[in-house]
Amino acid sequence: MTRRICAIVPTHNHWHAIGSVVQALRAANLPVLIVDDGSDEPAATSIATHHRPEDGIQVHRLPINQGKGVAVVHGMRLAWEAGYTHAVQIDADGQHDTAALPELLARSRQHPTALVSAEPIFDASMPRGRRIGRWITHVWVWIETMSFQITDSMCGFRVYPLAAVKALLADQSVGRNMDFDTDIMVRLFWQGTPIQMVPARVVYPQDNTTNFHLWADNVRITAMHTRLVLRLLTRPLRPQHWSRIPERGAWSALLLTAFIARLLGRRLCLALLAPVVAYFMLAGRQQRQASRAFLTQATGHPPSTWTIYRHFMSFAARAVDSFRAWTGGIQPGAACTDTPDALAQLAADPHGALLVVAHLGNTDLARALLDDATRARLTILVHTRHAVNYNRLLRKHRPQAALNLIQVSEIGPETAIDLQQRIDRGEWVVIAGDRTPISGTTHVSVTPFLGKDASFPNGPWILAALLRCPVHLLFCVRIGNTWRMTLEPFATQITLDRKHRRGALQAHAAAYAQRLEAYARAFPLQWYNFFDFWAP
């Protein structure tokens, strides 16, 4: 779908600064929808003079004042009926610094499914009472989302993906007044909409007319938080595709963890992380339930809370170990191979190969410990957009960690040709075999895994057939204080003729699932797919 974006400016009696706001929006080539929420005179007449459809500015007036939320939703309905895919929301009183608009729009282009919101930077003009009130709401939002991703939910300067808003409003109602901005943001987060925050200056002009009613709006906001908390406790969890589960962990916290890991080493770092991991386990209901479901299938009995916590700690240890391996904290001798002959044969072969890995164990650590020449032969097909901060941390300390990475969501004909050329040069293409495509479930095979049917991607086997190269399975698991790497030949070459294509894909997926199951049963705490793996 072609991206079309407009701007929505709700207003009630704000007419002094609206002209400059509209001018800035038009300078960014945005069509503007002004929604007059029942303004009084002389504001109503002044706002109406901005109606110039031939210049890309329309004014829609609601006959009576119904609240900011009603005005914004009215503008959104007009926008999607007109065929717009995204909408910028901005206040009419001039509080929002429109200099941040280009960055908001750029971030929305980079993340088209995300709600991109301004993170306000206030100056001394902000009343102390407002500052205290915002912090109270921040805390409640962190509780309601069990996350620190939303750093400010009250700023009405943001870019909405209208498809997500339309889906939300189809079965839920949101706040009608000053409770709107927070209410819709939290509900979109619950729905799986990614959140992006962009710093932006916000001021409180001295001559500004406020529409915030101290007692009435504080009561509404309190009632909103009560509804959200009650819904949090009672709403059913919908299985989410792994690529839509947002990253948990702030950039500053990861920086601190990296510093501790380098300064104090693995054991002390994990000791300091223990309460943090406990928090994420308790706060991450979806991840906790996924851990319980997997461990039940892998071990044959429901796990204790302590075992689930150990599962989460194992994931934290994996991240720490990877970081230490990339930054020299782990020496190559700490990892050894169970299949030295197979690895030597692969290294000596001048032809390329496809290596299929899984989110079990720590194959990234194995890559970090390779010598530079061998690592240069690797091309990794990845999806890192739900782990932006972690990968940013690796790049900061070891730029080589980002070499030869190709986003799986961007593979097209040009990428396929590039991969074929890499194989012809004797390189190894690495792809995960345990996560379904981000585009949906059309290219999957359903096969038994740990006693239940699960979906596995057909992508690795289709890619192997296109590249006409051997396929190997690569595993790297931690045993005691060492890591054991295993390279298993899987297929000399995969052929998919049209007549037997479906059956061949099913057979390859089943064979892979069988090998993965053996490792999952042997090393259940080193399984790092924290989502409902058996969800249809």
C-alpha cells in the first residue's frame, strides 16, 4: 500500500497560534485536517478562516465541545476515509516544537507500523503541578505496559499508523477528553503496535489558554488508569508472532550491563542482573507463559517457578556471554567442536554452503570466537528490528559483529542474486530454521515438535534449492564452563520439483524439527524462543 500521511490538529478556543502550526505542517507538505471541537467566538470564526481546501487545509467543526479525544478520533476517521495511511497529531496552541516534525516523519518511514511519539523536553515554563502529575502517569503506564518503552504517554505530538488505530477502535473505546493520549497509546501497545519515541521541545506559553480542567480531568485520568489496570489483570493474552514482540530493555540499562560485564566478569554481572531478570520474568506474562509451555513439553512435567526463573537467567547469561565473546572476555579455546572432521572438511571445501541454526544455545558466541578469515566467509540472515538496542550495543563495542548481516525482511531478487554470488565464492550463508516468516504463515510446514504440531519455515529449504548448495545444521550449547559446537551434514543438495514440492518441504521441515527436538530435550534451559511456539 502506498504511504499517504496527513496532519490532524484538534482545537478548542486555540486560535492565536494555530496559523503558525498549520504553516509548519504545510511546509512539510502535509495535508491538514483542523477539527474545531465546538470553539466559542471569536475563536470559532478565526479558526474557520483557515479552511482552504485548494491549499490542502480543511476545517471540520463539531457543533458542541465534546473533548480532545473525540476531536482527534473524528479527524482519524476522516483521514482513513480519505485514504490516508498515517496521521500526525499536533496541538493547536503552539506548545509543540515543529522542528521535531522531520525526525518524527523519518522515524515513521523507518517503522511504518509503529506509533511514533514525541518525548517532551520541558523548560522552566512547565508548572510544577503538571510535572508531578506527568510522573504519576508515567509510573502507572509502566505498570500497565510492564515495560519502560513508553517514556511519556501524555504528549499529543505523534504519528499514528491508521490501520492499527482503526483495528483498535473497532472493538474498544478510548478516552474522550485529556485522558485520550495515554489511553490510546497503552491500548495500541497491548495490541502489539511498536512504539518509537523522539525527543521534542515542549513549552507552556504564558498567554496560553488551557483546556485542562484540574479536578475533572484528573478524575478522568484516575478513572482511566483504573480501567487500564483492571483490563491488564483480566484481558486474555493473544499469541503474537515472534517478530512483533517488542524489545525489553532500555539502551542505558544495556550500557550499564556491558560496563559491569567488562569490569567485574560474568559471575558478578549475573549476580547483579538476578533481581532485574526476576522483574522481567514477573512483568513479562507472555514470555513467562511461553517458558512454562515449552518446558512442560520438553521435560514432560510442568516446571516450578524457580525453573522458569532459571530459564530467564539462562537467556541473560547467553546475552552476557555473547557480549564478552565479542569484546575479548572469552578466549577461542573456551569453545570446542564435537565434530572437528566435519568442520575441517567444510572449511577446506572451496564451495559455499547453507548453515541452518536455531534460537537454542549460542551460535552467535561461536561466530564471535572464529578467526577473522573464517568469520569473513559468513553471511547471516537476521531479523534484528525487535532487538535494536542489543545489536546497537554489540556494534558499539565490536563493529565486526554487524558485518555481513542481511535483514530477512528485505530479501528480494537482488538479494537472492547476491547470495548466489556469495555461495559461488565459497561463502557460508546462515539462516535460522525455527522461526516462521514475518510475512505470515503461508510459507510454513506443520510438523510434530515435542509432541505437538508446530509451524516451521520453509524458507531455509527453498533457499538451499535456489542456491544449489549443501546444507548443514549448526548447534552451539553451553556445558559447564565450555561451549560445544556441532556441525551436522543435513543434505548434499535440496531439489524441489513442482510435482513433489510440498511433500519435500514437509519432509525437510520434519527432519529438522526432529534434530532440534533432540537438542531441546537435552538442553531445555537453553531454548530462547520466548513466545507461543505452537500457536496456530
